[in-house]
Amino acid sequence: MIEHKILFTGTVGAGKTTAIQAVSEIPVVCTDVQSSDPDAIGKDMTTVALDYGEISLGRAERLRLYGTPGQERFSFMWKVLAQGALGLVILIDHTQPDPLANLATYLKYFKELIQGTSCVVVISKMDESRQPALKDFTEMMQKHHMVFPVIAADVRKREQVLWVLDLLLVQMEAKL
């Protein structure tokens, strides 16, 4: 069996756990705990180590889906989880005060991984805030000399998360 490690990363509340739960064929392993400061991060539970799920691509291939914690204080796990990843999904919560700066943080942190793999940027909760526009995210990535898909998606919907994974897999195949 061929297995591919896909990493979901991004801001707190962007939907990493939710996206993995939407598509995983096994019960998702979550390391969510009660938040010590729910007002600061905007939710009661937060991931402190990882999320893990799986999805089959026929009989011979499987995607292993890993989600990072969103809080930067757990960024030591970002490096651990990035090892061996063949694809990266960056989720950005559009309702945060500065989603462009948030994307810049992840582009900088995962620069080496991005250069060696495939990547898709997913903007969640786009319907809740009008600015910045998708083109603003694309322009910001160009300033970092990076070009890959930027899409808005509702990660609660299985078909939209599958679409994200399809975009990632097409890039991976193109690099082979």
C-alpha cells in the first residue's frame, strides 16, 4: 500500500480538525483539550498536539491526514508533524483581525516544506467577512515567490474538503 502524508495547518479556528473529520474514513484522533483562555482564541476546545485521520484512494493508496495545533505556542509540533509530508493545506480563518499576516506566518514557517511539496491555501469563513479578497492572498504569496491555489471553502462539507485534496493531489502528480 502506498501512503501519502498530508499536513493541515493554519490559524486557530480555521477548521483543521473539522476538515479532517469531514473526510476521514476512520474515527479521528484528536488531542483537543479545554482552552485555558477561550476568549483569546475564540473557542472552548483547542488542539494541543495533532489530529489524525485517513482516507483511501482506492485499494492501493491512502492519505494520512495530520492536523497541527493552531496556536503558535505549540509550533514545536508543526516541525515534528511536517516531517515526511508530501502535501500541505494551509487553512486561514478569514474572520481573524489580519488573515493576510496569518498567511505570511505559515508561508514563512513552512517555506522549506512548501518548496519541496505541493500546497493549497484554503480561506475558511469567507462568507463572514468581505475583506481581504482572494486576490489579496494570491498577491501576498507572489511577494513570497510562491504560486499555488488559493480557494475559499467550507471545511464542514465533505465534498469541499475532497476538492481541496484533489487540488493537492493534482499538484503532487504533476511533480512526479
